[in-house]
Amino acid sequence: MTPAPLIRHLTNCPPWLLSGLCYGLAWPSFGNVPTGWLAWVALVPLLLRVRRADTANSFRRYVWATFPAFMVLPVIVCWWLTYYNPFALPLIWLTQSPCLYLPLACFYFLQRYMGWRQALWLLPPLWAGCEWVCLSLSPINLGVGNPAYTQANLLWVNQFADLTGMWGLTAWVIAMNVVVALAIDHFQQRQGTLAGRWAVAWPLARPLLFWLGVPVLYSLFVRYGLPSVAVQTTMPPLPVGIIQTNHDSYHPQPGRQLAELVRLGQQAVAMPNKPALVVAPEGASPLPLVADSALFAGVRQCVADWNVPLATGFMTPVGREAYYNEAYLFTPQLSQLYDTLHLQPADLGVYRKQHALAFSEQVPLVLSRALHWLGTPEERALQTGNKPLAFRFVDPLGYDRSLAFVICWDQMYPATVAHQVRQGIDFMAFLMNDGWFYDSPGPRQLLAFTQLRAIENRRGVVRSSNQGFSGYVDAFGRIDRQLPAHVATTQTVLVEPNTRLSLFTRYPNWFPVGCLLFTLTVLLYNVYRRTQSVPPFTPLYR
């Protein structure tokens, strides 16, 4: 198909379908193929569509013209969740689509009150604020559809996330769409010949180049110009062994998985470049390694024989209806002093996963009551933790090292990760169980999200997943090492420690809260101006 007919077909395509497709394809679902730039223009067809009088004056027609895009988007972005739950797709439509649509629904009322052009300038902060509120308050929001994640592996653009977090990326992406929509609108309104219209192309291109150039320059400055602004290294790199167990998430075999964990641990510490720490995935043992005294003694003995600390995830049942998803750092020092100090498992600090995956690990209360009323047996629910925790150990060179764990869906909550980093840790260990999603785009997306968390906090991330993708992501989001997927293997990586806290780590919510306050201030100011310009009331009779 030649370019001209292709352009005609795209022009005739419904705006909601064009926006939904471009928006969905912008997510990092295709490995190293950088499609994030599609998000810069994905919403433009919708924004140009809603300026028409038929949608601007009728909320029903507005929703009919725009909401279908947010039915298309989750199908492209989140379909891989159906591997875990065959009913995931209708649940996504019922829960995620409204959350994603909320900012654009609010835009209708802004447009009615302020006009299309003026309302567009408030859309970026409004979008960032709405996304933050939905993630913070809604127990059914998966958090996957935030537009910031479309930029997760565009490392030459997204480095300013260490200042604003992903909320700044959200506002930046939406603002790019706003600038493009305004430029096209101005171009279309221009009277005269085609040559006359193209005469205004450069003035319209300047704000686009500026809006793109600023983050690019900042990224180049931080990564290549003066990286010490973001990373302060006071200790040598730490060799860390990563374990990838390759166990089947759908068919757990507790005894075999524990034996495989021990075998791979022995393989890791036997490498020529012996690691100073070994990291295993989430739920590497589906058994309660700390609560069970015999298991705990056995793991302590293994760690004592290796003389290398082991960080691993495990499951601890709570009665018959619940369980904890936990992680702990077993150290040789603990093995030596545990009996001498007469310690008990209750004396140990164990990190517990703080956020459950909705509709799988934890069913929302309303749906849980409905399932109980229908007589449907419920699976065990995840009991979440509520506090960050740092783990410390001494490496073979005598340096005091510290790390924090992030377990699976915890990584979707930027403030939770920032709270972990503020405990004074040098690097992070992400313990994942991506085997639920096989070879779908899910593991690739989750790996890209890990890159964004590393940039926000300027901390290296040792990522251990049961079936991949495991590897090391440095403080600038670069994937330094990546293990082959679906293979039981180990690899040693060099982790660069960092003791400097980014602005986002110190104040993870400053940008979205500022966006909400800015939006509210502008609205109140417009209300004030409108009330001041209204002529005084004159009675119709005397």
C-alpha cells in the first residue's frame, strides 16, 4: 500500500480506535523495539475529536466518542493477565478502563467551563494527579496502564524521573499530546494556500522541539556529563549471584523447589568469581523457611557452609485462609550467633510483601462477599505487610552493605519502593515470580517497569525471577546483565552501590500533589475571575 492510501485509511479510522491502538502499542511489550514514542501522539485524535460541538455539549456523546479507546487499550496492554485468570479481561474492562478514563472524563467539564484550548493546558497536571489518586486509593487499580510506563525503556528521555518520579513522565507525555494537538489545530485554522500554512510550521515546531529537548539534555547530562550528581559511590562494586530457579508457578513442588534452591545456591558460590551475596526469586521455597524450625536450621546450615549470605523469598501460611509472601536475608553471622544468643524466629525482622495483585492474591471485599454468597470456594488470600525494612551484612572486604527487598507487585507502587530506599540502603533486590505469564509481553513489561524504579531512586536493582527475566539494572535504567529465560541457571553481576538520595526518593509524592494543587488553584482563579466579570444583579421591577 502506497503512503497516500494509507494516510487516507488512517484519516477515516475512528479517533477512538486510532488512539486506542497507538496508545496500547506504545507499551514496552516488544523487547528492544522502542515504541514509546507512539504515546507522544496517541491521544491527539481524541483531543481533536472532542473539540467538535456535538461532543463538547453532550456528555453522553463525549463518552461515546472517547471511552471506547480505553476499552481497546487494556486488551493490548494487559491481556497477559488472562494466563493467570481466564476472567481477567472482563474484570479489566470493569475496573481498569474507568480508572484510565477518569482524567479524560474530567476534561469534559473543564472544556465546558474554560473552553477547549484553555482546558488542554490543565490536562497534563490533571492526568498525573488523577493517576496518583487512583493508585493510592483504589484497591482494584492494577497500576499497569499509567502512560509513564510507555517511556520506561526510553533511557535517553526518562532520566528526569529521579526528580518527579513516573508522575512527571505522565504529565510530560500528556503535555506532548497537548502541544501536538494545539499545533495541528492552529495549522488547520490557518487560512490561505498550502504554502502559507507551511510558513507557520516552524513556529509550531519550536515548542515541540523544546519539550523534547529538555528531557533529552537532562538525560545526557546525568548519564554522560556529570553522573556523580545522581550516583555517589563510596564502596567498591559488590559481586552478587542471581539464582533463576525455573520452577512452574502453576504446579508447585515444595520439596523439589527447596532442593533446587540449595543446588543452585551451591552452584553460585562455587563460581570462580565467588559472589558476596546470593539472591533467589519470590517464593523460591513455597515453605515457611523462618517459621518452621527444622527448615530454618537447615537453611542456616547451608549458608554457614557456603559462607555467603542468601536472600530469598518464601511463603508462610496464616491459618487456613491466608498466607504471607515474605523475604529474608540469611547470613553466616546469624548462623553462628543464633543458638548462642538463644534467638527465636519471632526476634527476626522479615520483610512482607506490602501490595497484593487484585483479583488473584487478594479479592476486593465486594467481590469476596459475592463469591461467598454464590458458594464459590475462595483461595487463600495474601496478608500484606505495612512497613519497609532494610537488611545489612558485611562483605568479605569488611564493608557494611545494606539492601531492601521489593516483592513482585510492590514494584508497581513508586512510593513504597522509595520508602524502602530511604532506609539507607545501597541497592535493591527485586524478587519476582513472572512465570505466571509464560512468554507473553507481561514479563517484558515488568522488566521495563523495574528500569523505571531504578531510575527514580538511582539504585541498582538485582532482579531475580523464577523463569525470567532475571538480571541487573543499574541506577540509570540500563540492563547490564540478563539471564536467558526459562532456564535454571545462575550468574554473578557487579552491583554499583549508591548512598545519594534522589529528590523523588526524599519526597515521592511532591509532584502529583503539586499537580492537584495547581489544577485546583487555576480552577478557583477562573471561578473568581468569572464572578468578578459578571455585571451586578438588576431587579426587573422597582
